Amino acid sequence: MRRLLIIGNWKLNGNKNTITNLIITLVNTFDNISKCNVAIAPPVMYLDITKRYLLNSRIQLCAQNVDIHLSGSFTGDISAEMLQDLNVRYALIGHSERRIHHKENDAYIAKKFFILKKVGLIPILCVGENKREYDSGYTQSVCINQINTIITLLGIEAFKNSVIAYEPIWAIGSGASASPENAQLVHKSIRDYIASYDTSIADKITIQYGGSVTPENVTKFFDQKDIDGVLVGAASLNANSFSMIVQTAENHKKSYPA
């Protein structure tokens, strides 16, 4: 069965003091969480500090980025093996902010997917459309094309023990989210496309929603059949807001016993 997966993406925010206080609060708050999976993605320079506080907790560690190389003369980059050494479980790839600001294309993102699978980390492939594509009705085709690049390079088997996060670019940080019903249509189209290759993988893969998720709107997303969790941005920087989202997941009918 698929368990709801909640990931807090802290992006380029915080300092040693604020992040330490936030982690301590979350660890104490989530002590009894058992029915959903939770991870946090701090800035890379705070991964080690975060790891220390997460020892013996139910919270997993997620990286915001990874390089396509495992070692070498690549100043400033982070390898998948380095992330593994810090007990990182997940890594975000294909986030729209990386696509836009760092010009990462589908082929480059597929290489990141490959290196994460090679090392044994779980890739979280972010897909989504911009406002122009949304207005033109291209949402589903854009998402499928981004997913298809992975299938073409690595085959459908690559999506075993992987995560897809649908994040409409126009919704990220805007305060406006896709309606739960529209998000469900996109999630279903993604699952159906994967099922056209392998129904078992499609049934098991976690597909999250991301884009201005809040404690107030998250239940309606969980209520949708093919939405298996949320990738949370701004709300994950507030311990109370993020705790409310996680507690909602823990209590939801789609959360399953460990």
C-alpha cells in the first residue's frame, strides 16, 4: 500500500540557530508519527547538523540537489555518495527553480535520476507546467514528456522505489494552488501513463502534489485517490504549520499502519 509522504523543502532559507530550533521542535512533535512518512530538505550546508538531530527520530533526510558525477573536478557540487554518507534518503531533482535558474533540462535531470538510483537513494522527480502551458491546456502533456525522458533513458524499472512530485510552476510560492480536483486529473494521467508500461509500478509509486500547500487546503488534496502526499515549501518553515500538515496526514484514512 502507498503511504502518504510529506516532505518539507526549506529551500535557501534559515541559519544555524533557526534551523536547529525548527528541527528540535519537529522531532519532539513527530515522536508518535507512525502512519505516514515525513522528510525534511534543509540547505545542503545544514544537512549534517540536521542528521545529528534526526537520529532515532521518525523524520527522514532529503537533499535539495545532487550532481551527476560521483567524484572529480566539479567545484561546488554534491555527489550522491556524499549524500548517502550523511544518511540522506531522498533527493529532489527537476524542481522548477533548478530548471529555471540553473537551466537544467530533462536530459540533465535524467542523469541525476540515474546517479541517485545507482547509489540507492530515492529520487523525487519534480514535474509541472508553467502558466502559459497551463493556460494552453498542455499540463498533462508537459508532465508526461518530463517523465518520458527518464523512461527513454533508463526504462520503466527506474520508477521502482521512486517518487514523482507534481508541482505546477505557476502555483509555487504564489499563494494559489491547483484545485484538488484538477491536481487529481494530472496525478491520474501520470499514474495511467506509467501503468501503460507496468501496472505494478504504477500502483506502488508515490505521486505527491506541491504548490502553495497549507494546513487549510491539504486535506482536500489527501482526499484525492491518486495524490499520495505533499511537497511543502513555505509552510514547512513554520513548525506549527508543518506539524498541522503532518498530523493531518497521520490521521487521514489514506495513511496506513507501518
